[in-house]
Amino acid sequence: MVKGQDLAVSLEEFGLSKYEAQTYVTLITKGTISAGELAYYSNLPRTKVYPTLLKLEKKKIAIISKSKPIMCTAIAPEDAFDEIIQKQINRINAMNSLITKLKRLSEDSKKARGSEEKRYFHLAQNYVFKQLQSMIDGSKTSIHAVVDSWGLGLLAQCKEELLAALRRDIDVKIIIPSNLVGTETFHSIPAEIKLKTAEISQNVITFDDSEILMINGSNGKGAIFLSTDVLGTNQVKSFEQAWKGGIKINNLSDMTKSDAQETLKVIQLINENGLGFVLNSMLSSKAKGVDILVFLEKNGLDIQSKTLDDVISLVNSTLDITCSGQLRYESQGNHFVIESKVNSGHSIPWALLLEGYLNKKGIKTKMIYNDHQHTGEKIHIKVDSKIALS
């Protein structure tokens, strides 16, 4: 059974005051009663009874007698509130009509400006990690990320989710700045994920080329952009360009931070100064090997003090990163062989580095270069004495 007090509270939704609602429920319950009885049954202060009755009469939901003692009666609910309900219906219809007009005005305005509405959601710092986990779990085709230390730290915490994504054949690619290569966080990323480095400072992770999670690296807050045609297309193109120009770093995952950073520095020095410039200056010099070692030494890299094994490891890593190449020593022919899948002399700087090192150690060499259009480059470095490798 519905309590009178609950009904009174509900009546306030019709615009009645607390006293008016209590009075009407009492009248409905008790029928025609005197003002004194009303005060008793409704728990209204006596001074409030008559003013409240006058208000109900004005609203046409109660009747007050002209005789004394004053008697009061409630109008039947179906009659009392019909007008109020109709007013509410008219008010809601008017509001709906207004919203429709405003929406049409907004759409027309956006069309005139050549823009359209897109959806995005802000995320507080404590929700970003859970949302990242959820989006990795929900990915269907790809996860492409450009992250700084904050973003890489979050991805490292999602190791299990990333491994599960790889098992679903999701294409997972991550681009990080060079200063993070070799760090503990870097080593926490699953080795099966494709990694590159590029000097881009942002945290943007794109899922299935459509959903984008952006993270503020200074405070950890985030935002999700859904089905954003323009933003999504631009981000896909931006990632593709960054990935194409980045340096692959998967083969640095087993290195210490210092070794990984040194390898990257060698590559960046050669690339930034231009392969053509380096090649021209080295090839025109009789002491071409020494020149490239001096060039690197002037930039803070002491190659000459390394062991032969260390130099071979360095050259092999740089070849793999820059031109999908590799270095091997063939004891039977007493020569080093460098093979690269890329043409146009991309492997020559690394051959010059090795040759220069060998020459500084008193080992005479002879370089033979072959360039095959379909198979890539091949360089032989013949040496005049047996090489002892560990």
C-alpha cells in the first residue's frame, strides 16, 4: 500500500509545495473535513492551513466552503491534475520542438563551415591504464603507437594484453624516442613486437586505424577519439611516415643500454651527415678507413679501443638496422663478407668502418664491392692474416 507521505513527496513534482501536497493527500484520504481537522490530520501548523487551502483553491484542486466552520474538499485527482498534466505535456513538446530547431541550426551551421561533429571522451589519469588494457583487448587488426617514456611505461604494464594481441595476429608496431632504447622499460616490451625509433615526442596509440587514444605525458590524462574520419586518416598517414623514416631497433633488445645507445649514435651520425658526403670523402682518401674512425671519434665514439668482436657486433647490428644486411667472417677464404638487401651503397660506410679498424690494428685489407640489382649488395674484405675471434 502506498504511503501518504510518499504520495505527498511525489506531488511536489507537479509544482505543489510541501504543505500543499500534504493538505491534498489528507483531503483525499479523509474526504470533506473542517479546517481544524485538516490541521490535525495533516500535521500542518494552524497558521498555515487557511493560506494553503486558498492556494489549492486557486489551483482548482480543492474547494472551500463560505460558511463557518470552514469545510474543505479535494477535487478528484483525475479532474484536479488534468490541466496540470496537459500543461506539462505541452511544455515537453515545446522543449522537444526547441531542441529539434537548435539541432537543425547547429547542423546547418557546421555544413556552412565545412565541418561535422565528432565524438571524444576525456579520461582522468587513474582510468587511462584500464582503458588502454580494454582497447588492446578489443583490437581487431592493428595497434600502432608513438609514445614517450610515459606511454612506453603504460604499454610495458600491458605485456599480457599485448602478447594476447600478437596471438590474434594483430599488427603491433611501436615508435619510441632514441633515449629510451636499451632502458629497463624498453626491455619489458615483448620481443615479438615491431619496434622503431624516431625523434617524435607524443603519446598517440591508434587501434584498427579508427580509435585513437591520446595521453598527456606530463600529467597522465587521456582522451579517446572515436570514428574520426579526418583525424583518423591523418594519424594513419602520420604514423606510416614516421614508421618509414624510423630506425628499426628490435635487434638491440639483447644489448645493454650503453651498447644500444652507441649503435644508434653511430647510425645517426652517418645518416645525419649524409651517406653521399661520407662516401665521397672516404673513397677519395688513401686512408679512407682511418678517416671514418676519426670522424666518429670527433663525435664522441672511440671505435679503435674496442675489441674486434665488439666491432664485428657493432657493424653487424648497424647493417641489420640500416639495410637488412649482415656481416660474417669466412676463415676458409680469410675474408669478411657483407651482404645487404638494399642497393645504392648503403652498406659501404659499415664496410669502411670495419676496414678502417682492421687497418689501425696493422691488418692489411682489400675491399671488393658488388652491386646486384635484384639481390642487393655484397662486399668482400680480404685480409692478409688469420683473424682470431672468440
